[in-house]
Amino acid sequence: MLDLLARTGKIVAKDVATDLGISEDSVRRDLRDLAGEGLCQRVYGGALPASPAVVDYDARQAVAPDGKRKVASVAAALVRPGGSVILDGGTTALAVARALPKDLACTVITHSPTIATALIDHPRAELFLLGGRVFKHSAVTCGAAAVEAAQNVSAELCLLGITGVPPEAGLTTADADEAAMKRALSARAADTYILASSEKVGTASSYRVLSWEKITGLITDADPHDTVIEQLKTLGVEVLVAE
């Protein structure tokens, strides 16, 4: 099944059961075991590849750094002089902060102490740090206090990180509170763009963040002809290719 998952990018339990002449219960049982080992992410009807972006913060900095820099360059260009942006936490968002011109006059709202620290030496960037319980896995605040703080801000643009981009399920991440925080941040911006380096495309995590109709576009360095990217385009998702 892992070979099938690698080749096709997904497993449909009913189809596998038919092809192998075994029961769907047997397939589901095997998928539960694989998911327990972190080798796949179970979804309704089957499984998708597990996202590599669910490891801890330090480890994630070594995952696809070139792809993150490419995505960050395109995302940073969306922040206009005098504009306002809600910048999510995580390693791709940190790359965006580092890609912002040091002389850019803008307002940055974030729930990530790491992002705020990265912008301290940007003299013309106004910083607003949203407080709350610190979720150390992603170095961000989340929970009720952080969501309430987010409800009192607004911006033109939200740049949101995720861990999984499955076309059918929408955008996903690995923690329920973090997913709620991401929804709260997106709701306070006129436009939301998703930061998704190629290793996240076609993978899934446990908790849904947003459906595709809730976002403005996706920024990715994935091949424009990738099957998942093509599916997203048919759904009407704007894809900004980072090269």
C-alpha cells in the first residue's frame, strides 16, 4: 500500500479492497497501522501521504529550504508599501519575514514571537504581536486568548502557512488549536494566500484549516503540471508559481 501511495498519491480503500480481493476492513486496519507509524494520513475513504511538515520547529527549518525561499520571495512581493499584512508563524513565514525589504514601510500583525524578532531590525515596519498560549511546536500563540486578540485586528493581506495541501479536503494542519487560530487570522484579512512549498502539495494532516473557496490563492514552487496543482486550478484556485 505504501508503494501504491507513492505512485498514485492516494489510497481509496474500496478500490484497493476490490483490486486485492480482500475486505475493506482489512484495508482500513492496515491504514490505521500505517497512520500510527506516521507513514500516511487517513482521510475519509482511504489515505493520503503524511506531511513532512509536522516535525518539530527546529527540524522543519531543514525541510525544503530552497522551496521555502522561493515561496517567500513571491509572498513578500505581495506586501505593498504602506500596506498591512497578517503573517502566520512557521518556517516558511519566517522566510517571508526575512525576504521583506528592510526599508519597507508596512504593518505586520503576527502571533509568532519568532516573526516579530526577525523584523525588529526593519525600522519602518510597524509590529503587532498577538498574545496567548505559546504552542512551542510552531513557535506561535494560539488558544482562546490568541483567537480573541485576532478578532480585534484587520489587514489587507494574510499569508498563511499549512502542513498539508490535499485537493479534496482543503487545507490542513496538525493541531486543532493551531487550525482554529489560522482560521481566525484569515477571517481578519481581505485576501488570504497560502504558503505551500512543494513537499506539502498532495499531503494531508489531521485538522482542516480552510476550504478552497475561503482563500484567494496558493503560492508554491511545485511543478505547475503536478496533478494536484492541476486539480486545484480546475477548482478555481489561483496558483502563483514560485520559481
